[in-house]
Amino acid sequence: MANRSKAAAIIVAAGRGLRAGAGGPKQYRCIAGRTVIARAMDPFCSHPDVSAVQPVRNPDDVEIFDQALQGLTYRPAVSGGATRQASVRAGLEALAGDPPDIVLIHDAARAFVTDAVIARAIAAAGKTGAAIPVVAVTDTIKQVDDAGDVVATPNRAQLRIAQTPQAFRFDVILEAHRRAAREGRDDFTDDAALAEWAGLTVATFEGDAANMKLTTPEDFAREEARLGAALGDIRTGTGYDVHAFGDGDHVMLCGVRVPYSRGFLAHSDGDVGLHALVDAILGALADGDIGSHFPPSDPQWKGAASDKFLAYAMQRVADRGGRVAHLEVTMICESPKIGPLRDTMRARIAEITGLSLSRVAVKATTSEKLGFTGRQEGIAATASATVRLPWTE
């Protein structure tokens, strides 16, 4: 399209989300196997009319932020402020060096924004300079006083529920935020309210009822149930791997460095447990095996940590709109002893995959001194994965 406006998006993810209950900042919790912030950012990162995505995160969340967004492309995150308003301004200032024509400002807690809403936001801002998505109010609304008594019943035909992404001409909203900072105003709950205060006329466009903000534990439970019910294609996959012992002073098993008198003969770190799990996940997807995705002939995988392979397999599931429901790995060896390390290994697999500990099993057995494992020449592992995908046929 000729003269198409350059649009960027700011994703505000610096809050703590205390009303969502225990479990850490809500934007990093998983729904149907994928973090809220990844679901919120992905549509902007992949939208053809969004040239840049600028996340704003809490300075204490660097590591968890990076883990949650593996596989997405975005500008380096900037640290947010004490209020949502301060965080938005940080995002705007980060874009000011190469300013877009239009900026979309979106809350990371809205995990279900669609390409259609994003397109409408860009079009509306290009036409009006300031516009927000809204949905109609269907319930009767009551205005109450401090005692809780009803004082008015507004006409719901004139009421709308505001959503994000809220869209503005970049230069106009940046100046409005800078003016508010100069005048000590930090009490605006959304950018539309700040724009109104700055004298802008804010238009509206059609939002989406599904583009809800995740706020309470009930919101998370409802969406988990909804998305889980949609994943009706249940797959199982199995994996197997083996590595011989060589020189060394440790072996990597299920992502854990285990001190030992030998090492593995392997192209990567030789982690038979994680390799078997990767093959199990890829098998459930009918997506080849670990060797086809990470060929041992490729020098870039020389000595590579196998947690990268497992994270990649998990992303393949997420890219299909699915989730991993359960992982199980069985180590087959005479030594080292796996039992004392079982829970450490489970926790490490859960950390790599983002699954809860209850969805990860690690077992161990010997071969009764039979075969190569019985002769302590190496270690084998078997694994299974249960994967749920959207039903497509």
C-alpha cells in the first residue's frame, strides 16, 4: 500500500499483578503451556504492519523475561517505572530516536489480541490520530457513593469498555506524556485518559470481547479451561538415546551436571535424558528426530548444551498452538545413582520447559548387569511425551 504509516508497538509488562494471586508476576504465568506475555507479544511481532515491538519490563525480571519470549523478535527491552504511565513513557522515549508514525500501546496482561484488532488500531490512528478499541456494555451499570448506595444509573448505550492496544500518532502521545511528567501528573490509568487531559479527541473502534485483561485467579482458571478444551488432538511420542563413556570428570543427565569418573563420547554434551525427551516431543509432532534438526555433522552443535534442544522442541509445540501435558524419562544405568538426583532433574526439566513439576517424571533402572549398560560402558534413556494440539482434521 502506498504511503503506509510506519507503526510500532509498546508492550507494557513492568507490573506485579498482585490481584492475580500467588505464582509470581501474571505476565510470566503459563496458560495452556505458553506464557501470557508471549501470547500478548506474538501477534505484534508477527504482524506485517508493525515494524518494531518495544517491550517494557520490570528491572528485576530480566532472566524470566528472556526465557518467556524465546523465539520472538523484538527491540531490546527497557526498564519500566513505578506506575504504568511511567513505563509507557519509558517505551515512548526508547522509540524516539527512530520514531514511528503511529504507536500502539498494549498491556501484556491482554493475551488474546488478534491480527484484526491490530489492523483496526493502525487504521484508526492513521485516520484520527488517537483511537482506542472498545466493546459495548451489556450489563446495567450503577454509580455508587462511598457508602455503597446507588446514586445514578448511567445510560449504558453511551458506555464502552476500553481495551488495548490504544493507538496514537507517535509525536502527539509522546509530547502528552512528557507534558504530564513536567506537570507532575502520574495518575492516569490508561493512555486515552492522558490524551483526553492533553486536549486530544480520542476516537473509538471495534474491539474484541475475547481481548480481555487477565486480572484475577478466576480469569486464569477460565482461560486455562477454555484453551485446554480446544486442544483435543492428544498425541504421544517416544524417544531413545544412548551414549558411551569416555574420558572426563562428569556427565550431563537431564540438564544436571553429575560428577563422575567418566565423561560422554558425544558431539554435544551427550545428555541422553534430554535427547530422549526431545525425540519424544518431536515424535508426537511427527516432526522428524533430534538428528534432523541438530545434525551431528554441523559444527555449531559441538559441545552444545542440550537444554537448547529441549527448549527448541517445546517451541515447536507452541508454534503449532499446542502444549505439552506430560514428560517422562527413564535412565538406564548401573552408575551413577539417579535416585538421589531425581527431584533435582525433575526441577531442571520443569525449568527448561516451563512445565509444572507435577508434569515431569524421572525414573531410573538398571539392566541387571546385562549388556553395555550392565558392563558400565555407557548410559541409555527412554522417554515419552504427551502433547495436545488443536484438532485440525
